[in-house]
Amino acid sequence: MATATQGSTLVDVLERVLDKGIVIAGDISVSVGSTELLSIRIRLLIASVDKAKEMGINWWESNPHLSSQSQSLLEANQALQARIESLETELKALRSADSVSTPEDNPT
């Protein structure tokens, strides 16, 4: 049986954890008697970006708050939303003006 003669440094441990990944899972439940008041499920994964991608985890690529390209898309989307609201307001005004002028154009 082989044993390590020198301890691992923090860098070695961190490198190993990021290379292999580590999962920490737990459930917290607060109950009074038999009535559950609060239930919290905690799932924590610590891994390198490469290891996470290997496992199929890549949520940061589509998160608008973490990507500069997504941030510009959000700004463009907000501008388009404002433009749509403006056009809808203008369309309502035209429709109401048209309905007001229609009875005058066609006297009975």
C-alpha cells in the first residue's frame, strides 16, 4: 500500500477538484410537528468550464447577464419593444379617429 509522504497543497487539491468536478447536495427541511413549513434543496457543482461542458452544462453561454453579445441583444430587444408600443399607440389613435369620422362621412 503506497502512502503519500508529502501533503497536497491547496493548488493541487483545487486543480484535482476542477479537473474531476465535485457535487455537493443537501436538503433542508423546517417542520413544526408534522407540518412542513419550509423545504430547501441545495445542489452545488464545482468544476472547470471544460469539465462542465463535457457534462452538458453550459447555461452561462445563454445567460444574458453574463454574455456581452446577449447584453446587446437585450438592448436591441428593449428598443424594438418600445417601437412596437409606439406603433400600437399610433394605430389605436388612427382607428379611433377613423371611427369618429366614419359617421360624418356617411349621413343617413
